[in-house]
Amino acid sequence: MSKEFGRGATILKSGNSCEFYTGDWKVQYPDHLKDKCKNCMMCVPYCPEDCIKQKDGILDKIDLDYCKGCGICANVCPFNAIEMKHKDE
């Protein structure tokens, strides 16, 4: 009987969130404060889901469709240019 069912809830590879919209899991989200941002890009390599997009050395956007709201980007930003806000705000 178990052969009739798929693997279910099995993560077969890392970094697979780009295959699924996971952004609605979060209870908080990063808000990019452009006036404080110095485009140091410290946040980019720390994002575990590659949600922070840059274009020509300038932080372009944070893709909230895939961001899980972990807050790592806000914690590593030396200029406090990313602020975590609750989803209800």
C-alpha cells in the first residue's frame, strides 16, 4: 500500500524554494530603507533563499514571493537599512 503514495514532504535538494512560492509562510518581512542603504551588499550573500536582488552594484529589490522572513539580512546590515516589519503592518 505504501508504494501507491508519493514521497510527500521530502526535500530532495537544497535551495529549492525557487520552485515554490514560500513567501506567505512568514510573519515578518524585510523592508529596504533606501535612504540608509550604502549598497555594501553585505545582505546578499547571507540570504539563504537568494531573495535580495542587485543590479549593477545597487540593491534592486527583495523578492518577497520567496523570502521566509528569517531576518538575517537585517541582522547583518551595518547601516540598519533593512528593517523587519510584521506582516500585519
